[in-house]
Amino acid sequence: MQKACFWQRFAAQPRNERQTKVLNRLLDGFEGKLSPKRWAAMTSSTTIPGCVTLRI
């Protein structure tokens, strides 16, 4: 329910596919520290972002 409310509230916010994938992972109960290396692994990205900013 919390995940559905989040997506309804922020539906108009622009984001790319990788951001959506990580947000879904976080909303599903991700535990631990989200480092740039883990971000890259979660999104199957070949680059590691220097700074990850999620504006919620």
C-alpha cells in the first residue's frame, strides 16, 4: 500500500529507468547502505555515479 501511494504522489516527477528500479527496490524493503557501487550493481549500470540524489 505504501509503495502504491508513493508512486501516485510522485507520478509526475521525471526519472529514468534506473532511478525507478532503485526506488522500487528501496520501497520493497532494501536494507543496508546504498553506495555508488551497489547502485551500479542494482541497476546493471556500467558506470558508478559520483553522487546519487533522490528527491522525495
